[in-house]
Amino acid sequence: MKIKLSALAQQFELKLDGNGNDSITGVSSLDKAGQEQLSFLANTKYTSQLKESNAGVIVVTEEMKDSFAGNKLIAADPYVAFAKIASLFQHNDKPVKGIHSTSVIAKSATIEDNVCIGPMCIIGENCHVLSGTVLEARVTIGNDCVIGKNCIIKPNAVIIYGCKIGDRVIIHPGAIIGADGFGLARDVDGWIKVPQMGGVRIGNDCEIGANTTIDRGTMDDTILEDDVRLDNQIQIAHNVSIGKHTVMAGCSAVAGSAKIGKNCLIGGGVGIIGHLEVCDGVTLQSMALVTRSIKKPGSYSSVSPLQETHEWRRSAVRIKQLDKIAKRIAILEKKNRE
Amino acid sequence: MKIKLSALAQQFELKLDGNGNDSITGVSSLDKAGQEQLSFLANTKYTSQLKESNAGVIVVTEEMKDSFAGNKLIAADPYVAFAKIASLFQHNDKPVKGIHSTSVIAKSATIEDNVCIGPMCIIGENCHVLSGTVLEARVTIGNDCVIGKNCIIKPNAVIIYGCKIGDRVIIHPGAIIGADGFGLARDVDGWIKVPQMGGVRIGNDCEIGANTTIDRGTMDDTILEDDVRLDNQIQIAHNVSIGKHTVMAGCSAVAGSAKIGKNCLIGGGVGIIGHLEVCDGVTLQSMALVTRSIKKPGSYSSVSPLQETHEWRRSAVRIKQLDKIAKRIAILEKKNRE
Amino acid sequence: MKIKLSALAQQFELKLDGNGNDSITGVSSLDKAGQEQLSFLANTKYTSQLKESNAGVIVVTEEMKDSFAGNKLIAADPYVAFAKIASLFQHNDKPVKGIHSTSVIAKSATIEDNVCIGPMCIIGENCHVLSGTVLEARVTIGNDCVIGKNCIIKPNAVIIYGCKIGDRVIIHPGAIIGADGFGLARDVDGWIKVPQMGGVRIGNDCEIGANTTIDRGTMDDTILEDDVRLDNQIQIAHNVSIGKHTVMAGCSAVAGSAKIGKNCLIGGGVGIIGHLEVCDGVTLQSMALVTRSIKKPGSYSSVSPLQETHEWRRSAVRIKQLDKIAKRIAILEKKNRE
């Protein structure tokens, strides 16, 4: 596909500074883009790369535009504008309409028109898959699930019974939605499994990463509100709820019944203890462990700093002595006052 | 299903304080339960919720019973009693008897009576699947495996060759049992793979969470004793052994040849270094890293506390200076003594 | 299989100290090996176990050979020699040649001779699978992928479109290669997905662990060079590159665009922040978090030491006070100087 810069400017409501008759056939990074490719600059840290870029056009802010001699598309947020433009060029194998002959669909399931079901999918009793949704291949959906409109579900995703997925949700490969929560009661002879009878409710416009797991609730549902975005290998335990627009990076984990607010930015490998509340607008730095409720928006951290191992060993010894060290200081201070 | 309170009291050997002719049709949480639902109170922290609950009956201890005016079932451990009662009401799609036509079963495999094998399962040569076991769908079992009685194996679970699973084991979706341990020897030109020739042995009454991985041993087996309960996304490396009744929360990882005792409670995201021993009765708090053997039962922790990031930055700088700080104190103390 | 010690010595270029007519039928650990089994000693820490071993032959270094009375094979690196010898005896179900009737292969795909494709595999349009490669069962390969020679791909592995895998690569069950990178731009109303249009390129002799995820690049590729070895449940984000011979243990995670050097040894549960560089020859201890580029080879750590929880609580309080503690010391020092 080839598109003129004037057409791009019009479609995405951007100001063009350059030759509207020039055209692009794709997008690329600043250092690799050629004359028929568009790139962008969103971070002033990389402004120096602009001069050396051979891109046919660059999306920049008004403030940064003078750093590049060639064609520019001026955007308030170049990264957002780039994301929208790039979607014109993305890989897009048209899914084959209809239901592949190797898939097993329960007779009681309702599959709306314009649903594409690739090879080896399994859909259980009483499911309802709404219009425009694509199950690429090898998707498993248990009984009594509802999958909204225009969803994309990738190979090896599994949705256990009784879950409800909104519209335009993307579920990446290997994600497991609705496995049993980890509920155990200790009896005299050993553990008793606590039945997990709630479901999972996922709002519109959510994205669930590869091999991420979202457990069903014990009695009530586990809930992701609209536009929650989960990266790969995240673990969401039973009865967690996550507010709108919250984003979690890879390998984070939220324990049972924790309540995460809206517009949170949760870094990779973060842990959140069960039954806590994290208010709206909280940023958690990578690998932080949240051991108490957070009631004030802001950024939080909890990891020891990286050191060379031989130095770290000395710090580690001292961390164990910290309480004694603090008491020794108090004694010195007392003596000093005397 | 509708069941009278008198019948419940009898079946589960509980004392009824209320009207035995009242009946329930399900269970729910304290705040959502209605007149036909049972709920429970296990934690005195939530006693205040009892007064506002509309539950038809509540399972409580003798001590807490006066906090609720309605029907009560008195239990020594309300959570255990609740788990047992709830199992009467849990979602229970009867699995279809027999072997689904889309499954591929090796001729040399022995499938006992009363085994249910759903769509698209694969069972290898010389496997033995015992009576009452259910492979829900899309389960892969390699050659020479034994699966005990009354197990439930969920979609996308994979059991590689030569593994032995006990009775009443539940394997959740995407769990991988018996993948190669991570054994490498460094040769001059690069890494040589060390063949992983042991198996995995899982005892009775174990539960393996979604997307959890348990590697086969190098020469001997990786072992889970009876009633070990693993949550989602746990990694168990080659030749680990885990004692009876030990429970591990999500995203924990145990490195090669570590030996975990009985009745341990291992929190989420915990790491245990290879070749260590953790004795019986150890509790590990979330995200702790175990770098030495633990020989004394008790609770252990190792994570830096959560702080606002701007404060954390100051702490992090000081952690690196700790050894110097300690030495400066020693100097002050010396001067003070002089 | 039975093999004489003289034949072993010749095949693997080892010096035999013992009876060349004795033979072995397998390998085992030092404490379990019998007269027909070979074992090895690589770590002097376990030298005492040599005396009690009943192994028919032991692979040892020249220096350690006097600690064992029986047959010895002398190797510069006994672990490497053992790995090679053990491979003679490993479990090796011959894969069935050809393509299983339940697999779905696109007509435009090129499957070379001597490729084995087990049950329920899916191969997309324009794929090229080279000679000697085995897809054991239930492997999903999207459109436009190239899989090199003599690879082994295990059940439930998923390779999304447009990825390139080298020769002799082993992909373990549930690994996901080429899922979308986690790219989001924040627009006024919510998040916009940034199209992920790069691929994944994996070199020769790599190994990808069970349930590990390797995301495709945003515009350029995510790259693993030759002989990179990844354990289970590792997360590699978009546009990461990892140098030759680097090894990562389970549950580690590398964020977007980080660049890891050659010959690094990365422990379990390590996190590496995005856009950083880690130079060649770096060792990262378990659960370390890398928050800045590392430019000097060596070993690095960053985890608080394990303590009993009641002691840890006191340390944790003091960590938060560290900046104040340091300032109090400075005051004491100043007073002392006065």
C-alpha cells in the first residue's frame, strides 16, 4: 500500500510541513527508515537521531520539528499518531470466514455471522460468540461463555466455563481465563479444595498477554474493567478487580481479592498481596512488592539496588544488622547530649 | 438443588442453631447472600459484616455465633465446613463418557472403564489411564505415563513421556509436566545439552496450577509427595522434591535439586536456590529469596519495604553505603570510648 | 544398549584407567549407580561420595581419580564428557516419519523430506520446514515462518507468523514465539495498540524452555543469537537482543529493547529493565533487578538477605529510615570534629 502524505495528514488530522505529494509504503525506526517510510520521534532524548534519519517523513511535535530538514507531520502526541498510522500497514492475513471443519462446536452454541473460527477450536455448550470475532486456531472455550464483538483470540488460549469477554478484546496465545482460584482449607488430614464458583468478567478493549492466567472468583467474579491491558505471564488471582485503563507489564502477579484502581501503571514482576487496595493513578516500579494498601496516587518502589556481588555481600550483612546499628547511633547521640 | 438445614447439619456433622426446615439452594459471600443461600465467617476481622448479612444460614464457630440473629451452623473450622458444603453446589458439567472421536489414542495404551476423554486429546504408547479419570479436552500425554484414578486434567495440559501421576490429582490448563530439566555443560565451542532421563512422580491429591511447569529429573525423578498444592505459573526444576501438604502460591520457583519439606506454606513469587534444603513447617513470605538451607521451622522474609519512589531512591543510595556507614559508627564509638 | 569401556574411551577421546572389557548399559547418579552404570564427579565438594559409589565406571578429572578404586574415565571436564556419553542412553522414541493425518498443513507450505509432523499440528501459508525437523504433536506455526534443520518442537509450542528459527533448535512445550510486543500509546480516551510489525529471529542451537514467551519486535526483530539457552517461563519482550552462548534460568524477564551481551549467565527470576545494555560476560544472581546498563563484566546482585520475619520487620523499618540514619551519623561526626 502506498499513501500520500497529504492523505495521511487529512485522515489523521495532522499538520503537514513538507511535500504532500510524497508518499510512503510503510513505517520503520528512525535509523532504518528510507525515503518511502514514515518514522516518529516521541522522546527528546533521541532528537540527535533525527538529523541522520533518511525517513521520508517524520511525525514530531511542533517543538521538535526544526530538528529535521525533511517532511514532517506535526502531532500533539507523535507516538499516538504513529500508532494509528502504523495500523494501516500492519500484517493482516485476512482470516478465513466460517468455521474450519476440524473445529468442534457444541450444537447449543450461538455463533453469529461474520465470526471466523480457524482449525481445531473447541466451543462448549450454550456459548455465544458475537459478530466479527476471530478465533485464529486451537482456541478452547468452555460451556456458557459469552465472547463479545470483534475480538481476536489467538492459538492455545483457553477460556473456562461461564466467563464473559467484552468487545474488541485481544487474547494472546496460551492465556488461560477462568481456571480455578487457589482456595484451600486445611482440614485435619490435609487440604480441602474450596469450590471456585464465580466467573471472570473482562470489559471492552482489554488485551490479555501470552501465557497470562486470570483465575475465576470463589463466589463472585474476577473483574477487569474496560481498557485494561495485561502483558505476558501475568497472574491474576481469584476475585481481583482491576480498574479502567490500568496497564500491567510482564510477570506481575496480583493475589486474591486485591482491588487495583484505574489508570495505574504497574511495572514488570510486581507483586501485590491479597485483599489490599491500590488507589487510582498509582505507578509501581518493576519488581516492587505491595504489602499494604496504597491510598495516595504516586510512584512506589521496593527493590534493593544492584551492586557487584562482592559489594552486595557486605551490604547484605549490614542490612541484617540495621536495627542494632540504629540503636548504636541512638546511644552515641545520647552520650553526645550528656 | 435445594437442601434443608437439618440435612446439612446431619451430613457434615455440624450443630444447627436455627430452623432445620429452612433450606438453601447455594452459597454466597456474606454481603451478597440472600435467604436461600449459605455463607460463612472464618475471620473475626469481618464479624461486623454478620449483622448486615441476609444469608439464610451462616457457618460460624461457637464463639462467634451470637453476632448473627438468623440460622447458624456451628463448626470448629467454618472455612473447612464451608468448603465441603460448597462442593455440593459447584458447577458440574457431567463429562461425556467414552473417548471423543477426535482424540488420538495409541493402540498400546490402556484406558480403564469410566474414563472420560474429551475432544482432541492425544495419548501415547503404553500409557495407563485409571478408572474415573477425566481428560476434559486437548490434553497431551506422552508415551509410558500412568495417570491414577479420578484425576481431572484440563485443556492444554501436557504430560511428557514416562511420568507417573497419583489418584485424585487435578491438573489445570496449560500445566507442563515432565519437560526437560535445564541441564547444560559448557564445552569449548558452546553449550552441550545434558540429557534429562529421569521422570516426574506426583503423589495423590495434588493440584497443579495453570501454566505451571514441573521439569523431569536428570537421572532420578522430580517428586511431589501427596497433597502438594501448586498455584499457577510455578516453576519446579529438575530433581526437586516437595514434601506432603506443602502449598505454594503463584509464580514461585524452585531451582534444581532443592528439597522442600512437609507442611510448608510458600508465598507468591518466592525463589528457592538449587541444592538447598528447606525443613518441614517453614513459611516463606511473598517474593522472599532463599539463598541458604533453612533448618528451623518458622516464617522467613527478604524483600525491601515499599516506599514512595523519591524516598526509595534515598534509601537505595544508603543501602550501597551501608558497610561504610557501619564503619563510621565504629569509629565514632571508638572515639567515644577514648 | 551395552557398550564397553574401551569403546567409550575411544569414541569420546578419554583416557581409561581400568578394565576396558567391562561394559555399561546406562548412567546414574553417584549414589544410585550400579555395576552396569556410569556416573561422574564434577564438583570436588562431593568427592566423599566417590568412595561409597558402586558405579561400574566414573568420569573424573586426573586430579580426582585416586579417590575412587574402580574403573575411571579421565576427562578434562567430566560434566561435559558425561553429557556426551549420557546422550547415547537417553530416551529416544523414534518419531514417526511423515505427516499425521490429523495435522492441517497449508498447501503453500514447503515441508522438506525427513520432517516428522505428529498429530494435530497446524502449519500456515508459505512456511518452510527444513529437513530432519520433528514437530512432535500439537505444534502451531503461523504463516511465513522458516524452521531450520533438525529442530525439535514439542507439544503446544506456538510460533506466530513471520518468525525465523535456526538449525538444531529445541522448543519446549507451551513456548510462545512471536506474540505481539506490549506497545501502547496513551490517547485521550484510552490506550491505542501500537502495531507490532517486526518478527523474531532465533539462531542455531538455541533452546527455548516450557511456557517461555518471546515477543515479536515493533518494527525490527527480536533476536536470539546462536546457542542462547532459555529455561522455562522466561519473558523476552519486543526488540530485545541476546548474544551468543548466553544462558538464562527460569522466570527471568527482559523488558523491551534491552540488549544482553554474549556469554552471560542470568540467574532465575532476574529482571532487566527496558532499553538497557548488559555487556558480555555478566553474571546476574537470582532475582536481581538490573536498573542501569552494566558495562563491566562480573557478578551482580540486588536482593535483600533472608531473615526470620520478626527480625526482617525490624530491618525493614530501618531501611526506610536509612537516609535519616546517615544524616544523624554525619551530625555526630561533625560534633566529634568540633
